[in-house]
Amino acid sequence: MTARGIVLKKLMVGMLLSLACTAQAVEYVEGLDEWPVMSLQQAVQRGLEQNFTLQAASLDPAVARRDVTVEEARFDADLNAAVSAAANRQPDTLLFQEGSGKKYAGEAGVGKKFHAGLDASLALKTTRSTGNTGQTVRSPEYGTALVLDLTQPLLRDLGRSVNTADIRKAGIGQRQAALGYLDQAQRLAEAIETGYYDLSQAIEVYNYRIESRELARELVEGNREKLEVGIIPISEVHEAETAVAGRDELVLLARQQVESVGNRLKGLLGIIQEYPLSRNFYRSEELPEAVLPVPELEASLGRALEDRPDLESRRLEVESNQIRLEFDRNQLLPRLDLQATLSVNGVSGDDGNLAGNVSHRDYFDSVDHTAGADGYQWFAGLKFSYPLGNRSAVARYEQARLLKRRAILSVKALETTVETEVINSLILAKRSLERVKVAQRFNELADRTMRQEMERLAEGLSNTFRVLDFQERLIDARIRKVTALADFNKGMASMARATGANLERFDITPILPDEEILHDK
């Protein structure tokens, strides 16, 4: 080589080194060592405690409990009281003089509806009246009566099951609210677990992308040394540098995926977001290895049909509709009520006789007469009513029958969905496990081939293109294994939730807020 050729070669090498230094001047924030590590157990526990949507759902059972209280309160005793005053003035046509009078009345009582349908009330009534008409015997006159009123349905609204239907439905609603909260907690735990595995996968892929780029950089450095001594052409350096640039982009894309997945996981955990987004991220632990054996389909499906809270809630809906159906069937009957009234009363006051003698009696004398049952009154009768056609009751009964049928079909539909979820989860877990085994073998072969090709390159029997290709195959094999392992763990997480057992795996029992906390809020 001439002196001029040597100078040109050195200038070209210098330009390449300058360009490489310029490209490497771009700073990337790499490495996740500054991020704190959060275990999967901690992530699930934190999410169940801080997720805002789940906190809102935890209030549903307390709301439903109030519905039960409202329905039970219909059978509470009812205190009532009333006072009144009246006055009148009218001419006496016989004596050609005006007559007048005043009357004051008051009563206090208690009423109650019983579960059998009986309406009962007991009231103490008292009056005081004065007047100067010819019909007035006593002035003032005091009256006291203790009155018991009873109304007992004999057909419609008869029986405890009919009159407590709303209470039982509200109780079922309360149980459904608790099951809904449990179902939402299980689904949140599955979402957190899946997001956690996604983050673990993204971090491992990110690390492999960095490793891939570093392999390309080492190749660039080796090629530069060979170029200086004239062993390889400059195109070999260009090819290696192009690979570095392309793998730089893959590193950035992998970092983007890590931050996106981590940000979604933070949202599930109820962690307030901050800017820049790279702050306060959490680093997951490495993906756990595949654990055998995978659950059997028959056992998993049996547990799912027995333990799934959403399925239990649907079955309770059938029970609730059955209660409504029985109530509306009773409403088809005519109304026949037994009515009865019993009262004891006493009267007292100032009265006179023909001799002009006046007898003085006060209010307490009327009370004594009442207590002695000097006067009494009773009434008993039957009251019948029936709307012609009874179309409203018939329509409600038919509606209740259709709603029950719909609820039964809804249960069957959910059972089919549960079966599909369990089977798909098993398919994902089993096939992913097979992929893990295949990827492991592929990874071993790719690693061995890569080492062999590097030896050939050192001996001058290979080139940059082949080495870069084998590097990509090796990284691709590792990423395939990570992906398969993440899918296996996500399949197991889905299986655990599909069978209603995912919280048991973490030894976590979601706790509803107690009444003191609710009142404090």
C-alpha cells in the first residue's frame, strides 16, 4: 500500500471514530437499579388496600345493609298522638234561645304490623265537652275509651312468607353486594398479577435488548481494530455500527414498554402518578419458574362451579326472583280481611236531678269507669274486594315468572362462561409450559451456535453479518423463553381466578370496612 493510501485509510478510520463518538454522545437512561423492588405479594396486598374502584365497591354491602333495615322497619311499632278542639253555636227552635258548646279531644296510641299480616292498634282516647243545649246531660262531660283495632288478611297478604318477602329479598341483595365485592377483589388481584408478570417480562426483555446492543458494540470495537491492521474491509465496521443503531432503537422501545406497563400497574395499585413518569417506579422480581403439575380440568371446573362468587350471586338472583314469584302469586287472590274492634269506655261529669241536687264527677272518674269496663263496644266483620279482571296482579305475576326464567338462563350462561374460562386458562398454562421447554432447548442451541460462530470469527472463517445474525437469534431465543414463562404464569393466575381461589394463593382475605369507619367518614 502506498503512503497516500495509508494516509487516506487513517483519515477514514478517524472519521468513523468521530461519527461513532458522536452517536455514542446520545445519553440513554438505562438500568433499573434505582427502582425499589416490590414483590407480587406486596403488590396484590397494596392494590386490595388502595385501589379506589375496589374501595368504592367495598361500600356496596353497607348500602345494601341499610336496605334490609328499611324493610325490617316496616314492622316497627308506631307511636301516634292527636289533639283537637271544636266549638259550635246554634239556635234552639223550641225555646227560642241559642245553644252553644265546646269539645276538646286527645288520643295517644301505638300501632304495629306483624309478620303474619295482622295490623293492630291500641289507642287511649279522651274528650271533654261543655254545652247549654237541651240535649246536654252533663256539662262538663268527660269521656275516656281504650280502643283496640285489628285487621287480619285471610287471603291476599296472609302469611309470614308473603309479608317478609321484601326483607328476604333485601337480605339476598346484601349477600350479593358482598359477593360482588369479593368478585371484584379477585378480578383486581388477577389484573395486578397479570400486570406484574407483564412488568417482569418487559424488564427482562429490556435487559436482553441492552445485552444485544452491547454485543454489537463489542463487535464494532473488534472490527475497528481489524480495520486498522487491514484484516477486514470498512463495510464490516459499517454493518456492525448499523446494528448498534438499530439495537439502540430496540432498547428505547423496550424501555418504553417497561414504563408503560409499570405505569398501568401503578394505576391498579392506587399509586398517585408523578412527572416525570420514570420517578417512583417499582421493579418486579424475576419471573418465577414453571411449577408442576398444572391443575386437572375436572377438579378445577368443579371448584369453579362451587366457589365462584359471581356464579353464587347469579344463583341468589334466582332465589330472589322465586321470592317475588311467590309474593305475586299471592297477590292474585282476592282481598278478604277480618276486621274487629273492641273498646271499653267510661263517662263522667257534672249532672243534676229534678230536686236540684248536683253531682260532681271529674276526668279521673271516667278513667275509673273505663278500667272497670262499665261501658264497652265491639265490632267484627269481613271485608271483601276484588278488581274485575285483576289485570295488574296477573301482569306482575307473569313478569315475575319471566324474570325467574331469565335468571335461570343467566346462571346457565355464566356456567358456560366459567367453563370456557377454566379451559382457556388450562390451555394457556399447558401450552405455555410446552413453549418454555422448547424455548429452553432453542436457547441452549442458539447459545452454543453463537459461541461457535464467535470462534470462527476469531479464526477469520466468519463475518460480521453472520455473527450479528447469530446474536439476534440468541437474544430472540431468550426473549421467547421469557414470553412463554410469562404466559405460563398468567395462565396460572387466570386459572386461580377462574376457580375463585386466587386470593387464597396469597393468603389474603379482603375485609369490608366496619361500621365505625363508615360513620367516621
